[in-house]
Amino acid sequence: MNATLSLLCSLAIASSASADLLAIRVGRAETISQGTIEHAVLLVEDGKIVMVGEDLPIERGIPTVDRPDWVVTPGLVNCYSRLGLDSAAGNMFEPQVRAADELYPLQDVYRDVLETGTTTLGLYPPGTGIPGQALAVRPRGKTLDEMLIADSVYLKIMLESSAKSKKVLREAFEKVDEHDEKVAKALEKWEKAEEKRKKDSKKKKKGDDDDKSAEKGEDDGAKDDGPKEFEPPEPDAKVQPFIELREKRLRAMMRINKAGDYLHLLDVIENEKIDWFLRIPLRNDIDLFKIAERLGEAERLVVTDPSITLMPNTRRERNIPAELARAGVHVALIPRRDSVAGHKDWLQDVGELVARGMDRQAALAAVTLEPARAMGLEERLGSLDPGKDANLVFWNGDPFAPGTKIEAVMLEGAIVHGDVR
Amino acid sequence: MKSRDPQPDLRIGALATRVAAWGVMAGLFAGCASVEAVRSSALEPSSGASHASAAPYVASLQAGETGLGIRVRKLITMDGSDRIFDPGLIVVRNGKIDYVGEPIELPAEFPLHAFDRAWATPGMVDLHSHVQTGSWADINDMVYPINTDLRVRPSVRPSNREVRVACSAGVTTLFGIPGSGTSISGFGLLYKTKTDATYDEIVLRDPGGMKSAFNFNPQRSGGDLGRSWAGLSWLTEKANDRARAEVGLGLEDPLQKDFHRVHKGELPVLIHCASAEGVAGTVRMWKGRYDTECVVSHGSWDGHLAGPYAAKMGVPVNHGPRTHNFNSMVREEKVQGGAEAYMRAGVPLFSLNTDAPVMPQEELFLQGSMSARLGADPYEMLRAVTSNPARSILVGDRVGSLEVGKDADVVISTGDPLDPRSRVELVVIDGEIQYSRERDGQWF
Amino acid sequence: MKLLKMLPFLSTALVGLAWFGAPAHAYALQDDEAEAEDEEAEDEDESDAWYAIVGGDVYTGTGAVLRGATVLSKNGKIKEIGHDLFLPEGTEKLDARGMRVYPGLVALSASSRLTKGLFQAEPEPDFDPHLGVDNLHPDGRANAHLDTGNEEYDEVADIPTDADVLVEGQLLRQEIADSFDPFSQYLVLALSTGITTAEQSDTPVKLKRDEIKDVDMGPKNVYSLNFSLSNPNSRRQTREKLEKASDYLRRMKAWEAEGDKDKKEPSKKGVDMNYVRVLRGEVFAAFNANDREELLDIAHLAQRYRFRPVINGCMEGWTVASELGRAGAYAIVTPRTRSPKSEELVRPGGSSIENAAILHSHGVQVAVIPGNTSFELNGMTGRDLLHLPVEAGFAIRGGLDERAALDSITTIPARILGVDHRVGTLEAGKDMDAIITDGDLLHYQTFVQYTVVDGKLVYDKEEEIFFAHIRPRPELPALDPGEEPGEAEAVVDEEAPADEDAEEEAPPESEDDDEGEGADDQGAGEDDDGRL
């Protein structure tokens, strides 16, 4: 009720504020953050959502889209894609590489994928090992700058159960320690030098009239340019990303293959205070359910595929995404195939998981808010909340139901596909 | 020859040789323990002959006759009534069993071998064996896919090392067959594993039966014609249809004589096949279409899924060397013992093989042990390496059980013959000691 | 039965041949005792994890069998074995009434997929721990000294120093620990067989489930020497290195005896520290040898340089058993090995089913492994590590007594791996690694019902897909009100009325009684009432 009141107030303000204002009245809105709202009204202004509520009165004069048979959801977010990127790489340790450097805007795939309702893509660099950093883009724009939402949204790290793989990651953090030591030493040196300089300059002032110290003072005085800024030593380019991880300016996407890898991952990073989430491909026979409880207790975020798998060596189906969600894991689901066609089938595949027991709200969040969270963009994307980007997908029915079509797609307030009139 | 039940033959044999045996039998049937008692591991000693008037006796050895007696703690006959004597005595006369029952007085001229802590069981029978040549060599002739007049006889090496070790482990009868490289692989030999003998002395029946291969192995290459399952089946059916027509018309072809006997039901055919569709296809072709005395061999992986069909059609299954399945062809969701599944399906005569040298020939018993481990009944598994294979291949009147009139093929072991820990002390074939641990040292 | 009265106080050293206790063992025992004392002193803590296997017939592996007894552990270590034990509050209990309790089995030479798993989404990484350390040593040096192809043998460059030996060992352990898959289905299969410790590349690994901590049980305890007849060059090298190591130790001893600290320590130049460790008794020297002549040579080498060989294969060992016994050898044998002797040879030779028994009777410590040391789910039944006790059964067939057969898959391999102070028998102070079976472990129908590792239940037959359907576990008999399992029964002794079980344990006129091993089950092989 409170929410509605405040919405009404803001509505009045909004109405007089901008000509860019658009009101949208639909049969249902999947807000993600506040569940499903029937007879929903959204107000969009300057590319942002300003208001969401049930049956809100719309002031006269505000352009209104009135589609009582439509369902609106936030734009879909795929945080793990190589769409439009075509380089290939092997096993490497190149954490400084940025996928942004290989982006070709103006490709058909971006236009096409936008039409599938995907308004945000997380594009990652190629290769295994630690191959570099991903960026988040809107699939629209002529240049990188126009497409870019955020660069360096995560560092891709692949870890498997082997001494070699674990050593690579362990050593990467050890290098940060080494760098920190170097910085500390340099700082110490600088502090000493600064102290000395201060002393010397004091002495100099004192001893201005003192002939005995004049000679010495001259030398120092010649060099004294006043207080020097401390300039920490430049870190190695390959160390820099790990410094940023520690400083939480960068997040890590840990790609693992099986349940056992998770324990080995924790073995390496359990004492690291960094932001990280998991990417675990769901292939047949995967034993991921073995760690569902542990992942849930730790409230981990897991990026995985909308697939039904089999229990190892049995015909017993397992709905691992559903199990993870039930255990309290933040589940993000990506298309099963990283192509435009894959994006078209995306919600159908997720719908299959819902039909087989996955919580519907969790499934909706898994294609919107959770992948946004993975990229650290949850304040901006992924749900229908005031202040967020007006990325909206208009469906002619339940997005998970077979046969449901996309009527229109809004990207940051602009209709980029379909027609809403 | 059509019947796989040897009992009538036994009675006639016994009558012809020893009239005294009738008295013996009368006493023994009253005193035998049931198979239930065996399974419960609480074996009551046989309560003895209740008819004092018909006291059993053994006639003296006549001039020119040979014989011996073996006294044991436990005697498992594997006969039609599952008699077990505890203790027991076997008397052998001229290579045949003359008496089986509880110990009775033995004329002095019989050498008596007393193993008062040991068990006596029938010699074991393996229907799927390739050790007749002593090695892997000379078992596949790969030019033609259909070899209806090929025989293993020329390549047999009697008493070769494989065979001798097999004997020392209680395996006394083998069906030595061609390999499964071709669809009709030829005719095998039924022979005894005598440790020092000539060809003539080992033959049980020549040819013992035909070997066919339905799927998998022959598919790798059947020669110039027919590399696929479908193509090979077509060739096989063509040959079978022709033989059947010739038999129907009463035509004789010296080169097809044995093949004709298969179609007359006089000789059995053992068919290599595996997987459910392989077993089902085999039964459909060889029983359903041609009504031969066929035996499904291998039946591995998920072959047991076709067990109920084999049971319905009355086809014996000779399982092995793989006796369990986990996820070949199908995901079983468990370690499924093949024997347990076939027995549950009610296959009429279930037996086990080693496919030696795939599994060492001497480890035939272990196929029984492992099948019992994986859920089958141990006593039934002992049957699956003795009387059942013998009856399946139509030699139940000669070997596979300890009954009066049958070949004196006896194995004495220190305990449960399926237990790897039990040692074989003595092996007698056709009444002659072939292996004695005391005399020869332990071979296995 | 007399052994029963001595109960679990027999140390492992007493069980086997005490005069040959592995050196590593002696040190470890001291640590262990010290630890045990510390524990006594401590107050009992609420966070302690107590676990008890209650009411089973406990086959300790030391010769003692306790009927209806309880094995109690604290924080993964066995605290006490006996009757009427006080179980602290919160003790987790496993009801083993009607079942038998044995020490966890120890599998030598297990294939790497046991701990690495196979059900992984990605193809196997290029490193296989079972292949040894080739890929691990920073410059490939670790194995260079085994390279036998070189005509000219550069003795300086390739000689491992103390540090090299250390690095090599650590890298290997690290690789094994870091690739351990605690969810591997093969791990479950190993536990279903009763295997709780397995060798991976000469290194002992504890088969923990669902966790990866502390699976590595210690450094490798054997060092492989090449003394093959087919490779004269490597034979020469091995002999040379032994000579140098022996000489170094002599010089070292003299230097120490002199006590002149100013005098320089003897030079290690050209001395392979691996060999020094072998001669110091810190590790066993391992050989792969089957041929009679090779075995004799190894026996002589061992006696000359006074080290203890571990001989893998040892096929013709039965023909030279007394020599091997005198050399203090360990033999790792596969009873079912089939290799007939060459027809050209007059002397005895080839494989023999009696190999294990003959070696054992001459004082050789015999461990048994199957011919296939992996877990085959689609292969032939009864030939792989899933059937380790079956292989031991074949050793019994060849004349080995049941006690020695149990030792051959528990205590002896534990000694070879240098972990007999922790595993191999059920004794106070050792790891709580136990298996609970539905019958005689060495009988072919017996299944492991439960496996406990470090005081945690890690395998329950009924809960896993593999064997749950086979002879489901019967329900335990109901207890009288107030009765606790494990309290009622007393130690079986000679005076006790001979119930059925007791009779089975000690047949009155057992043929093997003269071997003094009567306390253990004679099994079907020796038992008139053997099942079928």
C-alpha cells in the first residue's frame, strides 16, 4: 500500500517532468524482485523504469501502451556468451586480456539476438586456463562505446582437479602478495626518505645562518623539490587483475566441471576475500547434486545450463538447476547453445525445468536478475524496479509456455523490436 | 535325441549293466537329502536305507574289469532328484558309475580312495571353449561367412596344457568350438579333458554340434559378402532354408551331412549372440523359424532382457564369459548378475561358460561363484556348470551328474567346489584318475 | 581360541615377523604413543566425534576375534575395542549385530581412476598419477636416472640430491591430493569392496568420501630400482649407485665416530640420495621381477647391501622362497598369474597357485593383488580390485592359511606403504577404518554392508546403486527392552558352550590347527559344512 502511495506521488511529478514519459499497462508483469503483478502498470522515463504497480491510475496526457493480454518481463540477460566473437585460444594464463578488444559491433547476430528478448550479453574471452576478462554489452550500437554497459565484469578462471591447475591459481594470488610486499617496501623507503627530507629541510631552515652546515644544506637544498607523492611500483599486467579481485573491483567466474572440482577450488581460495561465482556446464552424468547443499548453504551463484541430466550410471533424471535453487543457490541459466537459435529456445528449455519442478520465480530470476548479479549489474538490470534500465520484453502469454511469442522488445526505453501501439 | 532329459536313458543303462543297482536305487531315494537342505547349509546326514531287505551291494570285479571306489564326506549327485549323500560313496566299474550312495561295503579288489573331509561333484562341463588347439590359434576361418562343413577336428591337440590345467580344476568335458568370426563357424567337438590321452580317447561326440555367430563378432568382416548383421542373417537363413528343404525332400548331400543333422534335430547348435536384440533374434531364427536344438551362448550385456522370451520358447542359455552388466547397451542402475536374471526369467536349462581362453578354462567354477555372488543360488550355479550344460548339448545321458550308468567323471575337492579356496584333490574321467594333487602336485 | 584371551593388545609387529618390522613403522609408533598419551591427558571435549560399531564379531586382524564386541573411536581414531564399553553421550552407533567387523582393506597398485574418478565432464588431463612423476619434475630430472637407454652415463648431472628427492615426493603427493575426486563412483566401488586405503603411484591414499582433506597419508615408502636381466646397463647402474651410497654411509659413520666437527662432512658428490634412503631403511627398494634368476639376484643384492626388497610379481618366487625369506623380502603376488614355464627349462619354474603359500611359509611377507588393479564395470567378473578378497581366496586355494590371506590384503600392504601404524588392523590408537560384512570376508558370496573410514560411515550397501538389490540386508533382531547391543555378549573362550558359530570358527580336528592360526575362520575351503 505504501508503495502504491509513493508511486502515485511520483507519478504526478513525473507527468510534468518529461515528454519522454511512457506508461505501459499490461495483463501481467513478472517483476522478479516483487513477484508477479497482475494488471500491472509501468512508467518509463528517460530509458529508466520509474514506477511499477498494480492497476495504477495513469494521468491523462501520458502516452500509454495498453495491452491487457500481454506479459512483460525484464530483458533477458545472458552473462556467458561468445556471440559474435570468433577468436579461439588454448590453455593460457592471460588474465589481462579483455574480450572487449575483439568485439565487432554491427553484426547481424546482435540485432537478431535482441529480437529474442536478450537485452544484455556478457561476452567472455576465448581459451581455457585463465584467459581474461569479460564485458557486458547491449546488443545494439555501432561502436564498442555504444554497446558497452560495463567492461571487466568478470575474470574467467577455469579450475580442474589437478595440481597444475590449482598451482596456477594459487601462484596468481601469491604474486599479489609479492607485489604487496614490494609496495610495502617501497612505501617504507619513501617514508624514510620523506622523513629525512623533512628533517633536512627543518635543519636547513634552522641552519640557514649556520655556515658549518651550509655546504651540506646546499646539496640537499638543491634536490629538495618539496614533499614527493608516493608512487607505488607498477604491478605486472598479469598481476593487476588479481589485485583488482582482492580489492573487489573485479569479480571472478570460476569455471569447474564436476562436484569434486568445487572442493579443490575452495581448497585454493577459501581464505581469499574476493567476489566470485561459479560456471558449471551441465553435461550428462554430472555429479553436481552431490554439492547442492554446500552450494546452497554458502548462497553461491552458479551459472549453468537449462538441461535435465541423468544420475551417473542410471536412467534417473535429475533436475539439477531445480535442486540447486531449492537448496538456496542463486541459479543463472544460459542458453543451451550459444547461437541466435539457442537464444530463441532459451526460455522453452527453462520452461521445461519449471514443468519438472523448478520454482517458477527462481527460473525467471535465472534468466534476468541472477545473471545480472553475476556481472555485478544487479543494481541496474534484471528486474522491474524503479531506477533500473527500461529493458522490457513483451510476450503474448506465459514466457515459459510453448508457442508464446515475443511481441516487442524495449531497450533502455526505446522499442527496438516489434510494435507496442 | 530330441529329449534333453537324461533320466530314462539312465534307468535303461543301469538295468543293462547291473541288476543289483535297482536295489541300490530303491534304498537311496529314501535316504537322499533335498535340495532345500543343501541351500540352507544345514546338511543332515542321509538317514540311510530304510529297507533292510534290499540292502545295496556292489558285485565283485570280474576278470578284465576295472574299477575303484571313492568315499567322501559329501556327495552331490546333481541328478534329477538332487540327491546329496553325506557321507557318500561312488563305485566305478569299467569307466562307468556303478554305484552312488551312502558308504557300503566294497569288495576288497576295488581300490578305495578315501577323502573323508572332501566333497565329490560331477565333472564340470563347459560348452563354450576354444582351447582345443592349446592357444588362440586356428579357431577362425574367415574366408566364407557360412562354413557348414568346417570341423575343428583337425586342429585338436588332446591333453594340451590348457586342457590339463582345466582338468586339475575339475573341468572334465568341453565343447571345443570354432571362433565366432563367421556366421556359421563350423562344427565343434565334445571331448574330455584327459591329461594324457589320444584323440580317440577323448572324444565324447564328434561332431558335438554346430557353432553359429549371430551378432557382433561376425559383423566385423564376414568375407567378401555380408559384413552387416542384416546381410549375414540373410546368408544364414538362405543356407538354413536350403538345408531344411533338402531334409524335407530327403535329399542327401555328403558335404552338408552334419548341417542336415542340425535341421533334423540330431545335433545341437550353439549360437554366439549378445545384447537383448541379439538373444531375441537368435531365439527367433534358430528356434522359432527352424526349430533346432539351439543353445544361446554368451547372452551378455543386456541379453538377459530377452531371457523371458528364451524361456517361453524353451531355449537353453549358456551364459558367459561376461556374467554381469552395469551399463553396456542399457543403464541397469545396478550391477546385474546375468545368471540371476536368466534364472528369474525361467530359462529351461541355464549354464555358464568361460569362452576360454577369454577366461582361463580352469576358472569355470568361478563363473558360478561370481554368479552366486551377484544373486543367483549357489546350488543352481553348480548345476549350471555340470548337468545343465550337459543336457543342453544333448549329452546329459553321459556326463554332468553322478548317476549309475553314466561316465565316471568325478571331482573331489576340499569343500564347496564354487569356493576359490577349495582345492581339487582328485579328478577321475571315465573311471581313470587323470589328476591327483597328492601325486601330481597342485596345478591350480 | 587361545589368542582370544590376548585380545587387541597384540601389536602388529607381533602378528607378522617381529624381527622384520619396517623401520618407518617404529618411528611412527612412537609418535602414535605420544599422541595417545596427550589424548589421555585432555579433558573430553563436546566437539569430539565418537563413533561406535556395536555388537559385531570383531576380527581385529591381530589374531583376536571378539564376538559381539564394540569398536569405539574418537575423532577417527580407535579408542577401545571390547565388551560393555562406556559410550559417551552423542556417540554415533552402527548396529553390526549378526555381522562381522574387519579392518579396512589396503589395495596396492590401484589404478589412478580410483581416486581421480572417470565420470568427469572434461577429458582426462594429460597427467596420470599412475604413470609416475615424469610430468612433474620441473626439469624432468626425477626419472632421468632410470633412463637406461644412454650408453654414456653422466653420473654428475642426473644424481638426485636430498632436495630433489624431497621435491619429487612432494610433487607426487600434491598431484594425488589435488586430483582426488571425493565423489568418484570408483571410490564408492572401492569402499564397496572394503578397500579403505589404496596405493596411487607408490603413495598411500586414504579413501575418504565427500572431502579432500588429509587423503594423502604420507610420503611414498618405496623406491623403484631396476635390476632386470634384460637390461644389463641398468643393472650396472643400480649396483654402482648402491655401492656409492653404501660407501657414503660408511664414510659418514666414520666421520660421525671421529666426532671431529672441524673436519669436513663426507662428500655427497655422485651419491644418489634415493639409494642412501634405501640403505638407511627409510624406504623400501621395489623391484619388478618374476624370473627365478632375477629374484635370486635381488635376494643376493639385498643381503649384500642389507636392505629389504619389495618384489612385485615374484612369479617364480616359490622356487627360491628360502632365499627370498632370508633376504627379508616382501612379495606382491597375484595367485592366479598364468605363465607356464618354458618347455626348454628343466628346473622348476613358471607360475604356481601355491606361490603365496610357499613364500609365506619361508618368511616372505606376502601381499596379494588381482591381475587387474582397476574396477571393471563391464569386464569379466571376479578378476579386478572389486574382488580383492576373491584373489586372496585363490592364495588360500594354494595353501596359504586364512590368517595370512587376510594379512595379505591388510597388514602386509599397509607395511609396504609405510602406514601400518595407522591402518591394517583394528587396534586402539589406529585409524577407525573398518568394514562390516554379512559373513566371512573371504567367502565368495559375502558383501561389505558398511564401510567406515576415519570414524565416518562412507559406504552403506543399501544406499548405493551397485549392490543394494542383491540379498538385501536382513532386519536386525529386536533388542530386549533396556538392552544395548554389544553389552550382552561375552568374550568367547574355550569354556564357552560351543554354539554353532564357535564350532565353525574352530573345527575340532582342523587340518591347519598345527599352524597355530585356529582362531580365525577356517572358511568353506577347510570346513566340512561349507555353504553351497
